Amino acid sequence: MKWVKIENRLWQAEGEEGTFTINQTGKLFWSRYSSHNGIRTIRMPPKGTIKEAKSMCENNYFWEKEKPEGV
């Protein structure tokens, strides 16, 4: 999964199983995970910086690691 800035104040990282989204509202960065099958949605606590929010998502159980090429 890799982060992509969709628009001002909105970032997404999409994997095979789901998508992490970070949305900036005021001075806080709100993170959310949504599975593609719609069964699981997780809202995470707000963070003060985009770096903290991305780190929290990347350390989450549902973050999908990059697969080596050819696998």
C-alpha cells in the first residue's frame, strides 16, 4: 500500500482488501479503514500531524505489505 494525495486535506492508501483514508479537519488528521467487502470499518483517534496519522495506519493490523514482483 502506498499513500496518494487525492486532494487538499485528503490522503488514501488502497490495498487488495481495503482502503485507509486520512482526512484533515481543522488542525486534526482523522484516519479510517474500510474493507472493500463492507464488513469492516475502523475509525481511529485523531492525530496532530499527517506523519503521526500515517504511522498509526501503517502500524495497523490491516495494513497490507507490498508483495514482491512476480508473486
